[in-house]
Amino acid sequence: MYTVYKIYGFVAMYGLKAIVIGAGIGGLTTGIALRQAGYEVEIYDRVRDLRPIGAGISLWSNGVKILNRLGLGQQLAAIGGQMHYMEYRHLSGDVLNHISLQPLVEEVGQRPYPVARRDLQNVLLEAFESAGGKLTLGTKCIGILDGFRDVTAKFEDGSTATGDLLVAADGVRSLLRQYILKDAVEPKYAGYVNWNGLVPISTDLAAADTWSIYVGEHKRASLMPLAGDRFYFFFDVPLPKGTVNDVANYRNELKQHFQGWAKPVQLLIDRLEPESVARLEIHDVGPISKMVKGRVALLGDAAHATCPDLGQGGCQAIEDGWVLANYLSSTNLSVPDALRRYEIERKVRTTEIVNKARNRAETIHGKDPEVTQKWYDQLSQENPLDVTKAIAKIISGGPLH
Ligand code: FAD
């Protein structure tokens, strides 16, 4: 039995319980939304210490709008970088295009926020716990028992947790994805390696209000301003799968890959602290045929890990959480029906984003060198308004237009 009250934006359903596996951006956002929808929520994560992989993330306006609606507007504004412009530069340093983001903000009604992952995680964790959610760390989920009336997560230590639904937000290498799909779906290597980290803002690297992206030789070097006078930087280089990942060699390999690039790129490589740099082989997942089975829903990267070339993977996990909580707070839907609606809505949106991001990754990283050259040529001729319109189109496809 459950009781219904109207609270926040949701109709709150008291007496129902959600088990969430994974305390990343997707799991935590879902936990907050479901708490606000009145659900009892327990999140379980296999790690003992929650540490985000990677340094920064751009939260585009579709993600920000949802976090605002969850009551996190002030916190986000405090951790968000002031990114007013975007600029593309040739590897030599010549400006190819300088783009004001103001038309984008006016069109979609919300500025994007580049944030440090650690800051975002702190905001989400605090919101979840202060809303009365329960987080258990060091507990790896190894299986699911889906019953007619409830669903149970089984953990490696022999314990279990039972609820009215289970959200599998266990990331790109999801173990639980197989429960929904039967056959294993392996993440697909996108063909390039990404190094990322934080450095202090300094005008000899880039303007403090600008996302600067150097392009050439199918590679990228990028600097994005965060709050706290920091740049989030990343480098992308197409490489075969399985190259050696040795922190002691990060500076050398970047020096080699970016030899002859502009002075700010060289300074960035000199200034980064290799010990705090993440080096990742980029993978994506899907589009997959199913996101839901019975009382179990896949969410975030577990369902649709996305090449980061659109900056939308985390934003899609946030959208998932919002849409799921909305259907689950609908009084005339059973839990399995609400999950089916969630699947129908989210499959369309995330299929489009995964495919678009993969195409963009291929264009940027030289899958077909002619296409990449055409993109380089276009960059200097493109009307900045066309760039912001294209970003706005992606943002406007989200649940809060
Ligand atoms: P994760 O963050 O991976 O969380 C999964 C959690 O599940 C982890 O904490 C893990 O420990 C836990 N877990 C796994 N298995 C189990 C288990 N069996 N039992 C219990 N716990 C388990 N997105 C953007 O929106 N904008 C960007 O600018 C952007 N840039 C990116 C740059 C890079 C280099 C990369 C790689 C990604 C980027 N993304 C970006 C994508 C974004 O990081 C992801 O989409 C997002 O972090 C996914 O969140 P998630 O909660 O689904 O998964």
C-alpha cells in the first residue's frame, strides 16, 4: 500500500522503496528525484571511497535545468565556471572561430556550467543524504531476483536489499545490463585516448571566460574554465586500443603527440600534475534494444554510455533520473508500467544522442581523414550562430525544454 501527497514538482508516493545500484551522477540524481517523489531510497556502490574518474564535466543547460528543478540551482551556480565564449584554434594557435554563448543561453533559457567532478559529486551526495536517502559503500551487487511484487539485489558479501524497483546505474561496464539484455553488450572502443585534469587559470593558457579548443592532426587540446580559478583541460589522441598507461610517462607522451602545437598547449603540458591526471580509453555503449525488465531499469552509462564529444553522457543520466521519477510519481501507473513508459521515452532520446556523439567522435578523430579535413575547413567559415543553434537543438530535446 502507498499514500499519495503532492510535494515539490512530484506527486509523492509514500510507502514505496527504490534500490539504486551505483552512486555516480546517474544514481545520485535518481536518488534525489525519487526521495522528492516520496520513495524510500537506498543506494549501494561497490567502492569504499567515492572518487569520480576524471576531473571535470560540462553540464549543458538540459542537465542544469533538471538539477535546478531538484532544488540545486544555488549550489550549481557556486561550483559552475563562467564560460561565456567558445573558440576553436588551429594547432598553430590561429583562431578559427570565436563563438559567444549568449545566443545559446537566450534560446534555451539556462547557461551551461562546466564543473569539477568532485564538486558535483559533493553537491549531489549532500542533497541525497539531506533528503533522507541512505548510501552504502563497499557493497558490490552481483545479481537480481525480480519477483511479482518486489525485486531483490544480491550483494557479494551475502547481504540483500529488497524494494519495489531496482535502478541499475552501474556505469559503462555494467554487470546488471546483462540481466536486462540476456546477451552481453561490450563497450565499443571509440578509437582514441583522453587525458584530463585541472590546472590553475592563467591567461597565458587561455582566456578565463572561454572554452578554448585546439584542433589538428585528428587530435584536440582543450581548456574550460571552472569555479575556483581552475581550468579543466583535456587532450584527445587517436591511438590503438591497449597502449601503455604509465603515469610517469604522461608528460612525455603528450609532448610527443602535441609536438609543434601552439605555446599555450606546451605550457599546459609543462604545468599539469601527472599524478592527478586521468588517462582513459574512450568507449561507448549501444544503442541497446531494452532498458527495462519487470521492476528493473537501466539508467545512465549502463544503458547508453556516450562518446564525450557532445558533452552529453552525464546530462543524459540526469535526464533519465528525472523522467524515471516523474513516471514513478504518477498515481495511475504501476511500477512496471511506469518503467515501461520511461523506457519508451528514454530510448528515443538516448539513441539519438549516442549515435550523434559517435559520429562526432569519428569526425573529430579522423576515422575518415577527408571528413575531418572538411570539418577543419568548415570551422573557420561557420557562422557562430549556427554553432550555438546546433547545441541548442540537442539541449531542447531534453525533458525540460
Ligand atoms: P558512473 O559515473 O560510471 O557510476 C557508476 C557507479 O556504479 C560507480 O560509482 C561504480 O563504482 C558503481 N558500480 C559499478 N558496478 C557496480 C556493482 N556491481 N555494484 C555496486 N556498484 C557498482 N558527460 C557530460 O554530460 N558532459 C561532459 O562534459 C562529459 N565529459 C566526459 C569526459 C570524459 C573523458 C568521459 C569519459 C565522460 C564524459 N561525460 C560527460 C560522460 C559522463 O562522465 C558519464 O555519462 C557519467 O559520469 C555517467 O554516470 P553514471 O552514474 O551513469 O555512471
